[in-house]
Amino acid sequence: MFEVDNINNIMKSLKEIYEKEETLGRIAFRGEYEKYGISEIHCLDFIGKIKDPNVTKISQSMNMTRSAISKISKKLLNSKLIDKYKNPENDKEIYFKLTELGEMLYKDHQIKHKKWEERNNKFFKNIDKEEQEVVASFLKKFNNYLDKIIELEGDM
């Protein structure tokens, strides 16, 4: 049996964690990053990580529509953070690669991401294994539940 107050507290806490992570993300992205949105930085990150990145691969990796990735990639092209190219074997498909400036932002993002992990690890190292497993199990079940609802209600 579930307790409504517990459910409300859990959902409130998840929302607060999300909002605080967003705030910390905005703090981390001050300076050079302020010119770009978080989606643009994450798109840049995937272009740096994926082999032969194109709109389809990036949209799948970021769980965004191809149209949204097309818009983001146009901004990145206009900002001179990426270049586009075609593979000689497949003349129809357009791929992306980081420019020198894009590579600098990509590497900076990697460093910031590592610092984020280290920051959170300071907290999690003080949580015992059983508690970590309960929370991880709960979050996995909740995510799977939400995935099923999204699947039932259709793509956006």
C-alpha cells in the first residue's frame, strides 16, 4: 500500500533535485557557454563522441526529434562550432564534425562533466550500498513505468 504523503514527498524531492541540477548547470555554463543553450552544448558533446554523427544518430542519442536536431545543428554551424561533410561512399547523408572552437568547447564540457561527477560522488560515497541499491531500483522502475506510458501515448 502506498502513502499519498510519501508519494508527494518523493515527487517534490525529484522535482527539487532536477531544478537544483538545472541551476548548477547554468552556473557551470557561465561565460563562453552563455552564448549557447544546454541542448546545443549537449549536441556538440554527442558530435564529439559519436562515430560519423548525423541528424538521425544525434536525435536518437539525445532523445529529441530530427527536426529539433536540425535546428540545433544550424545554430552550431552558424556559430562555427561544427562543419558538415559528406562521406564519399554515401553522397546523400550529411555528417558533422567539430571545428577547432567546437573541439575546445567539447573538451571544456568534458572537464565540467568530470567535476560534476566528482561533486556528486562526494555525496554518494557516504550512502551505504543497500540504500544506493534501493534508490537505484526505485528510479529504474519509475523510469520504466514512465517509458511505458510514453509508448502508450505515442511519440511527441
